[in-house]
Amino acid sequence: MILDGGLSDIKEAKMKTPEAYRTHIIFIGRRNAGKSSLFNAFIGSQVAIVSDHPGTTTDPVYKSMELLPIGPVTLIDTAGTDDEGQLGQLRSSKTFSTLHKADIACLVIEANGMWTEYEESIVDELKALEIPFIVSLSKYDLGVNEGLVEFIKSKKYEYRVLSVSDEGSIDGLRVAIASIAKKPYEPPLIEDLIDGGDFVVLVVPIDLEAPKGRLIVPQVEAIRECLDAEAIPVVTKERELRWTLEGLKNKPKLVVTDSQAIMKVMADVPEDLPLTTFSVLEARHKGDLIELVKGLSAINNLKDGEDILISEACDHRTLADDIARVKIPRWLENFTGKKFNFEIHSGREYPQDLQKYKLIIHCGGCVITRQMMIERIKQAKALGIPIVNYGVIISYMHGATPRVFEPFPEVKMIFSEIENAQRT
């Protein structure tokens, strides 16, 4: 089941698949249940630290690999959910928050152990998150509790009895995990908006945050989807956009721009040409565009001194005129005429004290999976916190709405309702 051998360049390319496009498989369970040993055996190398002492794993451990027929996957080893003490509770909390990243879960229990409230709480959480799971009864060489097996059967849970010393049982687990894997729904970025033969103009400013010689992820995705749709992508910088449009004999089906160039691009693109931004496309592709547009309704109700979270899913080099730390705060305060307390948080998870924020401004989420982004939106919604993404709020503050929503009639209607409500 593990892909090995073959041409080294092909293998290297596959291992470079971005995390946002990998299926995430999490190993979870009580301390000392054998999660790390199973994690290592599944991969075929010693990645996670293994010890007989409970609580050896503290923070989640991530490892990328190829698992056929799924393809590129990321495996996650976690701390025990029954950890004790103040530090142990922090580890357990970290483990449960990591569940939001999972597409598939492997619940590990010792084969001679018992089903406890810990396993029940994990299953409840997995069901609530709609994450398919398999129960792994580990260390069968130390004995098997037949009552445990019968209980799992009665629940109709998928399970495997295994030992890390039995490669056949580990391979059986790989097969079982592959069999329950489901490809998560992910709307296309642009492909459903265009047809074969259409010209699509992609306005790509040279982003200083992108390494030299590379484009940012949504731009690359858009080019690929245009090619897959048999459309003709025309890539240009904002300074050459007007010449580009004048030089095309055929009218473009769509113009897509980076959000930060929206004002100049909107001035250069005739009203009869559909226009949107990469970030608006990404909001639909990776999240829930309707919910992110609904978040705009909170902006006029913000009060001086309120806390606003700017959330970035990745870490990157901070620039002098950074989009999250400088531009968006400046634009929002100029737009509202108010002063706010902006807090920037980068990384895989939200800060713990999420409820104090009156608005969340999230990045496009291009480096995380759609499920991760959806869960972030759900967390905000559950706490009643409005959430928008960079592109949506930048377009709004620069007067580019509702034009950038033209390709999405339902979203444009929602935005019109927001505008009407604010006028009354």
C-alpha cells in the first residue's frame, strides 16, 4: 500500500504535494495504547518517539507519505486523550482540537483493554465532525479481550485486530483505511465558471511574499483549471492589463485579479466584463463564501476599541507593508473611522480565547484543507462571531462589491440583502 520505488523525481514531486491537498489521517486514543508504535509501523520508519512511559507524545507529530489508492496523505500522531494534571489537560485539549484537521481517524485501543468513557467521547466527537473512523485493537500479541471485540461488533464499527510486529495486520489496516476514505467535497476554483475556448485573464501582481520564481497557490490552481477546462488563460500584471485587454481579439469570459490590485483593475476592466478576485474564488473553493459574505454585516456595527482577530493559516516572512499587520488594519480603520485592537494569529489553529473577538478576518486558507477551513467557520458561527476572509473584506472596503460577486448570483443576492438591511 505504500508507494516506493520508481523514478526519484516522480516520487519527490508527489511528496511535495501541498498539505492542503493531502488526506489527513489521525491516530488517537488513550495514553500508552500504542498509537506512536502503530504510527511508526504504518509509515515504515521510526518517526514518533515510543516509550512504555505514558504520555510520551506531547504535541501532534505530522508525517507525509503516499498511500494507495488514496494518494498523498498526512499522518498525525497525538497525545493521549486521558492525560492527567494541568499539563496533561492541555495536551488532551490539543489532541481534540487536532481532530478538526482529520479526514479519517484511527482510534487505537489495546486489544486486551476495555471500552471507556474516553473512547466514547472520541467517537461522539468524530460523529459530530462527520469523520469516518476505524477502531484499531493494538498489541494483540499480549492478549485479546473478546468482550471488547463483541462490543465493537455490536456497534457496527469498522475495526482491525493488529500488532506492530505483524506486517500483515498493519497492511490490513492500510487497506481498511483506504476503503473508508472518502474524497471530501471541494467546489472548483474557477473551472465551472468557464467553457472550452474561453479566454480568461488572470491579473497576477508579483507578490513579494511568494518565493522568487513562484506564484501563490490560487494563481497556480486557476491556471491549471483553465487548462483542464480547455480554456485559454492569459496571465498579466496589473500594469499591463489595459494593453492585454486591448490586444485580445476575443472578449474574455472572466477577469480574475489579486485583491490588493482590485481598484486599479476595476478601473481598467469595462463594466460588461465579469470580474472577481482570487480570494473570492478561494473563499468558495476552500470555505463557505455565503457565510464569509454575511460577515460583512458586522462591520458597520463595530465599536471603538473592540478586539478583531486577523487569522493566518500559515507562517510567512513579515513585510514592511504586510497585508495582515498593516494594510487590512489601516483600511478597516479608515473605512469605519474607528480604532480597534487587532490581534494577529498565525498557525494551524485558532487562539483559545476566541469568544472575545467581535470579528474574525481570515486569510484565504490556501495552505489548509477545505475541511479545516469549514471547521474554522463553524467555530466562529457557533460562538456568534462574524467571519470574513481577506478578499471579501478588501473588495468591500474598496467599493468593489457587489461587482466581484457577479459570477455567483446567490452570493450577490445575499450581499444585496445586507446592504438593504443597513440602509433601513
